[in-house]
Amino acid sequence: MCGIAGIFNPNKELPKNSREILRRMGEVLRHRGPDDYGEYISEHCGFSFCRLSIIDLEHGHQPMFSPSSNSVIVFNGEIYNYKELRKELEELGAVFKTNSDTEVILVGYEVWGVDIVSRLRGMFAFVIYDIGKNELFIARDHTGIKPFYFTNNSSNFVFASEAKSILKFPGITASVKTSVLPKYMSFLWVPAPDTLFENIYVLEPGHVMQVGENGIKNQRYWNPDLVTKDSSKTEKTWIELIDYELTRAVKEQMISDVPLGAFLSGGVDSSTIISFMNQVSNYPVTTYTTGFAKEDLSQDVILSDVEYARIASKNLKVDYNELILSPDVVSLLPRLIWHMDEPVADPAAITTYLICKAAKEKCTVMLSGVGGDEIFGGYPRYLGNIIAHKYQRVPGFIRKELIESWVKRIPTHSSSFVRNFKKFLKSSDLPFQERYFGYLTYYSQSELKQLLKMEFKWDDIFEKHRKVFKEYNGDDNIQSMMNLDLKTFLPNLNLMYTDKMSSAVSVEVRVPFLDHLLIEKAAKIPGPFKIKNGKRKYILKKTVEKRLPHEIIWRKKAGFGAPIGAWLKGQAKDMMLDLLSEENIKKRGYFNYPYVSNIIENHLNGKEYNANQLWQLITLELWHREFIDR
């Protein structure tokens, strides 16, 4: 994990103070790479690089020149098959000066050109300056594990691992892209390539860019078949295949020259990763688990993982580290928003930051179970779609007059099941795509119109989602939903906060489930093997039946979050009332205060569980103060 930043102008000389600019851009990225710093400046191109040393600790300095000196690279990430590629390149006559994966990318580019990216297995965002062509070649990994931000400013192409670094370039000022605000309020995040910053974009996962004298060329390099199913294989065959692919992926991702561990939630995903790590490791895997104070959990709808993590730790015989968290949210949240760059409002960001901070005491690299839900069918909304199809067959008067009228009277804060069931009922009558969109949003159309002052078109909010659905929508509705989440929800939310929060404390997080070969194989598993008899992630759970205890494999999914509902009634209540006061809401001009006041009141009196909506409003206000008001 590293921080990269740079400036490129193919037609003009760079500003005379480019070195100073690059250092300012690099300074705000030092948390991503505290071990080393480097720069490169030429007539048209300048790079800044902050390194967290993971592989070839002594010789991985960047920016790095190719042996021919025809190109130079800055690279953030890890290439897990770099030794295989190095051997292949050496057989073609290539000579290497280091043992780093960075040099393999660079030499590979000079031998294979832009096709190098299709040969890589790993997580990466890199920029190669081809000196002879006066052109940048940029690539981001298949699923968006590593971030890449960019903008064009007066013919200067400016890029960085984090948006705040781009804001250090003269003439670039932070402003809100209000046209995407309805999308942000609906999802808690903004669909790529947009961000909430005006004129700052992200390179989408699985894409490359070429920037030169003739402009910018952006194209997708990874376009797997995520629709066609392989119905010829038996359940036993699929189990053997998934076992093989997970063994390979986990083994590859355990390559490191620094201490390595794993997160353990007590769920099937993290426990699965650790069980495969045990096959490779010669010593007990170091694991970290977090929980929250009983008082906070008693006033919220989230479940505790600690009990299950303890069971899993005994079964897996790990070096178990457990933390019960009681964070000072009021002082912590502004700092995390600075690290997050974008106002991603998932409370799991706090938990991720705190567990990474604790893990840093022993480990620089951590393996995570992120991605298991998207590729094996783990989210409750996947099962919800199957139930909704059957629910539509229930006579209308029974649904409306009995079931739905009864559920509406139950306070939402009473349990996560009630909250999810109410959300399910809002969309249960809709066609498949519209119903799934309803599961993803935090506001209905009428609610969002009451909240926002600005005019918007409801259909425009789902523009990206419809595009992905059209491209990856087969006959299997389960796989269609998973494909959509893989392309939108996963990179824009889960991977976003995982990268930013781990980078804040100089920890690298790896995600074996998102090995792109594993994803391609898993996509061919028929839907009935992903959800079978109401059991989500069925084939994955069957794969690890001999590795993990029954109560871990078949437990109720707890999710990964924080007791924000309790915090907003306790330690963070005054902060919420101050940030979301009538004066502040009216000053911003985005929202109708009576509606904001209503969701605050309903949360505090226990009528509704509005914690996520309120957390988002708080996050947006703090982000505005940190980046826009300055």
C-alpha cells in the first residue's frame, strides 16, 4: 500500500514550482506510505510517491525507472503473481535490478505494452510515463480495491490516491457537485466515475486510461462473462473447485516481507479466509476482533460478533486479539472524514479504522473477508427478492390490511428484522429491478422529495445501476443482483472505506475473495447452489463444512457496523443537534428542515430507526466544513 500523486501536461512545460506542488500533494498522503518518499520531475510529467514497504523492503524505491530508462512508474498495491511473470519475462531476455513487483509491471509494459494489465493478478493503481511517447498509461485493478482520483485542470492532468491530494494543486478548489446529491443521499455513496467533488473523478475498476497529446482514452480491460451458468457440474464438483481456487488465492495473498494477520468477525467469510491461511502458515495466524460495550448494543439493532469470534478462534487455533470498543465518536469522526475524502456514511468505517489501528501494533498486512457476499450470494436482499416473488402471490387484502398495517405499528428500533422487513414491504409490489433498487436506497421517492430542496428525476438516480443491469442481467436474478453489487456497491462503499480507513493507520488490507479468477469461476455457479432452501452462500458454506464449526457456518448474519443508533441518543446527541440545527440546515440550502427535524424526533423517541439517515447528514455537514468551507 502506498500513496501516489502526479501532474502531466503533454503539450506544455509543467509549472516552475512543480517540485513544491508535488511535495504538498505527497505530504497529505504520508499516512499511506510513511517508510519512503520519492519524486520524479521532467518537462511534462511529475510524480510524487509515499511508500509503505511490504515486498523487497530495500530495493522498492519509487518512482522507478525501467532498465531501458524509457519509462517510469508510480504504483500502489500488490501483484500476487509477479514471480510467475518475472520468470516469463526473464525467459524472453529481460534483466531485473530488484526483486519487487513494481519492476515486473514496468518491464512487462515495455515487453507486452498495455496488455501487461490483463496478465496481472492483484490489487493495483499505477501510472507509467512512457517518455518516448510522452504519454501516461494508467490502470486500476479489476474490482476497485485500490483508489485512483483524477481531474483535468487547464490542460494539466492531475491524479492521486486520494482526492485531498488533488486539492493541493494550484487553481483547484473544492466545490460540491450538487447534481449527484440525490444519488449520494439515496445510497450513502456516489456511483463512479463521479464523486461529490465537482470535476474530480475516479477511474472505474477494471479500466485503463491513456493520456497524451491527443487527449484521454478510457477503456475497460476486464469484462468477464458474469451471466453464463455452468449447469453441468454437480454440487461436489463445485465444492472441489471453490476449495482449489480459495487455496490458491489465499496462498498468493500471504506473500509478504512484513508481519501479516487477519480480521476475525466470527462470520463465515473471515473464518473461511483464516482456515485457508492455516494451510499455508507455519505459526498461528494473528487475528483481530472488535466488539462494542453491552450498554451500546442494548440500545441498538446491530448484533455482536464477539461470542462467535471466540468460538472460531478456538477452532482455528489463532493468536486471538479482542477489543471491546467505546470510542469518543465526537472527536474521532471529523478526523476520519478527513481521511475518507468523500462523505461515505457507512458507520462500518469507524470500526474498520479502530480495528486496523489496533492490528498495526503487530501486523502491517491484514487479510479480510470482504467480497464474499457479492460473489457467493450472502446479502439478505438476495433472499428477499426470492421471498418477494412469492409474497406477491398472497391476496392483496391480506398483504395490505393484515400484514402491512400490522408491521407499520411496530417501532423500527425494536430489531434489525423489523427494520429490514419494513424496507422489504416498501418495494415488494414492484417489478424485479425496481424492487432491488428499493432494497438499496435509504429513502423512497416521496421521502427524498420531502428531504431535498432541489429538483431531481427519480430515474436519474439509478442511471448507473440500470446500465450495469442491462449489461450483466441474465436469466438468473440472483446473479444479476450480485453483478450489480460487484460493480457498484462493493467498490464505491465497502472497498472505499476499507482502503481509506486502513491507509489512515498505514495498514494494507488484502481481499482474497476478490481474486478475479475466483470471481469468474464463482459467477458460473447456478443460483440454486448460491441460495438453497433459504440458505445464503450455500456452496461456500458447504465448501468449509469440514473446516469450521456448524454454529459459525450456519449462524445468522450480523453485518459489520457500529451502534450509531445508541450513540445518537447518547454521546453524539448534542453533536447531532448542533450540526443539524435549523440554522445550519437552512444555511446549507440542500434540505428541508421540517423533514430533518422529523427524522431526528422519530429516532430519539424510538418510533423509527433513522440512525443511518442521520449519520449521513452529520457526515455530509462535517465533510462540508472540512473540505468545502475552507
